[in-house]
Amino acid sequence: MSIEVRIPTILRPYTKDQKTVSAEGATLSAVISHLDSQYAGIGERLLENGSLRRFINVYINDEDVRFLGGLEAPVKAGDSVTILPAVAGG
Amino acid sequence: MSLTISRAIVNAILEQSRAEYPDECCGVILGPAGSNSPVRLKPMVNAAHSPTFYEFDPKDLLALYREVDDRDEEIVVIYHSHTETEAYPSRTDIAYAGEPGAHYVLVSTRKEIAPATEFRSYRIIDGVVTEESVDITD
């Protein structure tokens, strides 16, 4: 079983407009690599210098990955990963 | 391009911006999916509690998107206030703008123009800001 990843509107041009895609991996980092291998370029929109971008929020199930170990957060089959752009500004 | 919005919602946002002064206030207006019609005002907490920055709490953000999905709605408007500057997107606003389908509304409550206020709407797509007209209905 794979991991369901929910893609925000702004990144759907990478996923041929699909709202939900599936990926595999034991950590968030591996899931993002797998996503990028299927949808080239999406990884760069999520990562910067090896870290999650400041204005991207990622959740595993209901939890913000910042509290789960960030990119090293463990992911298992059946989990749902949600990506959302921060709503913020000055 | 334009934004059509009710006077009651405009007034509620202006009231919120005064109530939360000197911090910036923020929120969204939701509408049925695909309608482009802002009918349900949902003020959000500015987790930054700052006069120069606003941010939805990440937990609130996830709950918001879940709610929008469950109710078959869309985020029609994302709004925030500028307390000391004009109602025009700042560089930070442009850098963070992540909803290409939303109207970005800015209100200004700066003293220089009081008691008048500004209520302006923009599209922000790939770093490009386009102002649009605002039609306020009674």
C-alpha cells in the first residue's frame, strides 16, 4: 500500500492537475524524492538547501511535520501527507 | 477582473482590522466551489500577532482546508490588514502568495487617511500583482 499525497492548487501544474497522487517511502524525505521522480520539479518547490521551504506546510495525517522530525518524519503505508502553502505575508 | 462583495462583509472586515489594531488582522471568505462568490466570512487568528506580519497558524490552516473540502467550498478571498501602510501587497505578501485562484484583499487603517479606509483587491500569480475593481453590493 502506498502513501496518499494531497497536492495544493499551486503545485498541480506538476501533477497534471491531480489533487491527490500516491508515493512511496519510509520518511517524508523519501516520499518527496519519489514524488519528484514521478513529477519532475515538484521537489524543488518543496525543498531549499535540503530543508523544507519556510512557506510550505506539510502534514502527516493531522500533524505538522515540524513536530514529527521534519524531513526525517517516519511515514508508513496508508498515511496521508498533505501539502499546503502557508497563508502569510507582511 | 473584479471582485463582487457585500457591504456587510466589507464592514465586518474593517471592524476586525480596527479591533485587532495595532496587529494585522487576517482571514478568508469562502464560497461554494467554482462560484467565485465570497459569502462566508471566516476571520482567522494572526498567529504572528504582529503589526508587520500575519500568518495563519499551521493547525488552523489544515483545519480550514479540511472544512473547505468537506463543505464543497473554495477560498474565494484571502484578506489581511496593513496598519501603517497603503493597501497594496508588500514584497512579503507577493513572496508568500500561494493561492493562484484567490482574490487577495488588503485593507488599510493607517492614520493618515482616517476615518477613511482602503479596501482593495488583487490577483497575485507567479509574483505578478494585478489590481482589480471591487464592486460592493448592498
